[in-house]
Amino acid sequence: MGNEIKLDKNPEKNLKVWKLALLGFGNAGQAFAKMLLEHEEEIASNYGAKVVVTAIATGSR
């Protein structure tokens, strides 16, 4: 409901928005973020969703 983009002729605007916060941005966190970018189209077509990283928390910053 609140996390869905309203229907539009542009298919990208019909996607749900998944907001993620990453806890840690070391090797694994960076690899995961890279994977999200590389598979953005696959995620959209398979799940009807766009992933948006809204926050990154690390122990040192």
C-alpha cells in the first residue's frame, strides 16, 4: 500500500519499493550492494520490486 508506486504506463513506476538498511559495509556488505545493482532488472521482473538502500550502519562510522 504505502510502499507501492502507483500504476502508470511506465512499468518501472508499477514496482513495489523495498527499502533496506545495511548493517556493516565491509567485504560482504559491499558485495551484497554490488549484487543488488547487478541484478536490479532481475529483481524487478521476478519480484515486481525495486530495492532501495536507505541506510548503511557500520561499527566505525
